[in-house]
Amino acid sequence: MRYHHGDLRRALLDALPQVIAVAGLERLSLRALARQAGVSHGAPAHHFTDKRGLLTAFAVEGSEHLERLVSDALSRPAAADHVARLSAVGLGYLEFALQYPAHFRITLRPELLNMLDPELLRARASAGQLLDLVLKDAEEAGFLTARDHPNVRMAAWSLAHGYASIAADAMTGTPADALRRQARRTFDHYARAVLRENLAAE
């Protein structure tokens, strides 16, 4: 891999998914990463100190990808279409796993990361707030009660994470577009059920 002066950190992060694909996460080492990036074996330590630092930086990037993709998905439905917006969060989450499977696997593995890293805390909080904002808007519009907000949030996150895990690990062999269509139907069904149910209960 060729890189310009000042781009070494970027080159190392770009090389990481391929190293993981070949060696596996458990056998990942800074030396193997340096070999893949075509740099001296000591170069990664100057930027990441150790394996945990490397994976933490990768997880920061993953959280930023997640936030961008969910934000992109949320830009499509109308602001008043709370069902479509709740579904869009799940679709953005699924897209994260489809486009960045290595980031998906590492970003949600706290035991591998420095969870007190300020950049990681910032990135995770920024990405995580999008679902809460969607649910808060639905709550203010009368489609959701404050009491049910936490349960709806947990179920929505679990549903999206399940589909994303299937996508990242290619468990079913289902083509990406078919998985997107299936997930959209499932997310739409869930969103209609929980939001209408709460509205009817009021």
C-alpha cells in the first residue's frame, strides 16, 4: 500500500478490515497490520499505542459511519411521518452493517475498546441520540407515551441489530437488496404496530 506523508494513520485504518478478514480479530496484531499497510512494524504504535487503541480509533470511525447512514436514511421521510422515520433508523443501521461489516463487528464490542476514550464517547453518543430524537418527536406528536419510550427503543434497537448481524456475517446468503426489502417490511410493521398501538391507547 502506498501512502503520502501524513496519511499513515489513514492507511493503517484502511488496511485493518483486510487484516481482520484474513487473520481474524483474535489474531490481529499491530505487526500484521504494518505488514498489510506496507510500513515498518513499529509504525502503528506511533499512532495507536497498542491493539486496543487501534480498535478504539476504528470504532470511533464506525460510530461516525453509523451516524451518517442513519442521518441519510432519516432525510428521506417527511418529518411528520413517524412510522417511516422509526423504520428509517433501522434501515440506516442495517446499511452500516452492509457497507462496513468490520466496523460493525468492532464498534459494538466494548471489551475490545477503551470505553473512556473521549472521542469514542462523543461519537457513540452522537450516533445513539438519533433513535431517541425520532422517538421523542413521536412522543410529542402523541404517537408514543413517555412510559413506553424505553421499551420501544430497546425493541427497535434489538430488531435492527438482529438484521445488521445477519448482514455483517452473511448468515443466510440472502442478497443485500433482498435483505433490505425484507428488513424494510419488518421495520415498517414494527413501527406501525408500536406507534399506532400507543396512540390508540391514549
